[in-house]
Amino acid sequence: MCLGVPGKIVEIYESGGLRMGKVDFGGVTRETCLAYVPDLREGDYTVVHVGFAISRLSEEEAQATLAVLREMGDLEEELGLN
């Protein structure tokens, strides 16, 4: 199953002509393409699906979603920690 997982943007940079970022998913950091949501800034929360940021959301929405994913046991699987 592939879920859109919320994370916090901790760094933004350019790579190969694409706007990229490092996104923190509660201690796990992954490189993410930010090209689809160009107005994202460091400190924003975003939903990431297969390596691409697809939307912005509030910190409250992000934390609530992460709590549900942890409860379901899907967060670790999606982040490749199992």
C-alpha cells in the first residue's frame, strides 16, 4: 500500500534543475521533490507520496494524521523501517 505521509520540510535546495527538499517524518528524513507544490517553504508540513510533495497542510493536521498512521502500524512500513 502506498500512503501519502505528512512530514516537515527542514531544508530546500535545487538538484538537477528540480526544487527538492529534505523532509522529516518524525525522525526519519527523506529527500523529496517539491516541484508540484512550488510555494512550500522550510518549516511547512507537506503530504509526500512516492517521493513527491503533493499538498501543504497545517502542523495540527500533520500530527493528527501521523498519530493515526502510527496507530494503524502503517507509518513504519511506508518509511521502510520494517
